[in-house]
Amino acid sequence: MATEWLDKRYRRTVKDSTFLATNDMFFKLHILPHIGDHKIKKINKRTLEPVIDKWSKALSRHRFKLVVGYVKKVFDYAAQEEIVANNPILKVHIPTKKNSKPKTPSQFYDKNELQHFLTSCKGHGANGTFWHTFFHFLAYTGLRKGEALALTWDDINFNDGYVDVNKTTATRMGEDGKRELVVHDMTKNGEHRIVTIDKLTTSLLRTHKLSQPAKTTLIFPALKNNVKHMHGQSAGKAMKSIIVSKGLKVITAHELRHTHCSLLFEAGISMKEVQQRLGHKDIAVTMNVYAHVTKDRSNEVAELFSQHVNQNVK
């Protein structure tokens, strides 16, 4: 039933990479080893309670919540298909689990740290110029790594200065049972968006295009084969190598997107404009980044208010 729910219900609602991660990290690792060999009709409150209690002690609060949620969905599906009469997990006491430690906040560069990192990219071996252009593009557009790696030159409008973000790379399970990289004709939130690009970024892209073989269609292809898409892990490894070699603050390629977001706020761009540019389906995501970005300024608020109110007072 778990496999059937994954294939017939869950797979249709998420990207292949998310499906694989859920199957590997939750079903194969936690759910199926504990109750996978039970006949679903014979699973009851007494079967589930000790398993759920064990999960509550072993897993983080977030992961525990997800595991229990997936088990509930499988039983809901079985009830809809009239395999079981009701969902036994509804009778189970679910322990309330507190966070053992606070979530590590996302990191990002300020403008000086960003420029230092981008300058460091240029000297990173034979592909330094490529990585400089790629990471500059991520930092100056806020695109997700998979969105940038899926782009073709047809997606860039040099005259009007914008990029049409209309696809993304993802991982799926191939027919041979091995994972393969694919391109989805949609972004993470299922919508296309237009992202404007500045003159400096446009100039770097023009130079980058001239450095490629004439018939290259991908903007940032695999370095060993310019007709194949680069895997996101390759970009991540290159970024880590640059950061470590120069002793820079450690952030990930995805956190260049947070860097872009923080610098937009610093430049005075509105919340709604940032949401649209970054392609956040829910503005709450944008607000969460904003809250983190402005946290360090909280101690300045009272003094800034006082200075503003008393600026003309003698």
C-alpha cells in the first residue's frame, strides 16, 4: 500500500527529485523497516504506538512530524480504496516533541563578502572564468541553481535585459534503476517568471557566450561535455573548493539566492517585488528571509528612531 500510494498519489504532486528523497529518506529508512512487512489490515493502535514512540525519540521534531504524516496518508489512501475500514493512526497517542536545538539559520554574504568571493572565483584553475560567471549570475539574479543550469541561450533577451525562467533540472529514477538528470518544463512553484538582468551581468554573459563553441545551446553546460546539463553537485563542489581555498565564510550555492534576497532588501526593494523576482509562491517564504536578514539590525531600531525624531531639535 505504501508503494501504491507513492506511485499513484504522491509522485503526481511533486518533482521527481522530491519523490526520490521522500522514498529514500522516510519510507526506505524509517517506515518500511518497522511496519513494511505487516499486512495493512492487521496494523492497529497497538502495532503503531511503540513504533511511533521510538520515532519520537530518535528523530528530529521536523522529521518525526513528516514520518507520522506519511504513514497517515498511506492509511487514508487504503481507507479510500476500501482496503481498511478506518485509519488506526487516528487512535494513536502522538507524543509532542520539542525542538532539541534551534534550526541553524541560513547564511548569506554581505556585499563586500560577495565581491571577495566572486573575485576569488576568477583564479580558480582553468575554469575560473566559467565559475565566476556562473556564481555571479546566481548572486545577481537570485535564480535557483537548478533553474540556472537548465537555461539555454534562447532564454536570454540581451536587448531588453531579462531572462525567461521557464524550466529547472531535477533528478529522477531511470528505467535502469539508476538516477538520472532531467529537465522539467516548469520551475519549483510551477510558474514561469521574467527576471531582469543588469548591464554588468549582461556583459559577462555576452563574453561567456563568445567563449563557447558556436552551436552550444546551454548557458552553463557540463564542463566536460558542452551538450549535457551540469549536475548541481558539481557546482556545489566547485563553490566549496573556492571558499575553502580562500578561507572565506562558508555558504552554499543556494545561499547565494539568500544573499541576493538580503541585498535587495538592503537596496530598498519592496517585499512584493522581491517575492516576484525570486519566484516565491507564498510571500511567507520571503518574509522569513526578511526576518533573518533584519535580525541583526534590531538593536539599532531605537537609536535610529530617536535620531530621526530629534534631528531638528536643538
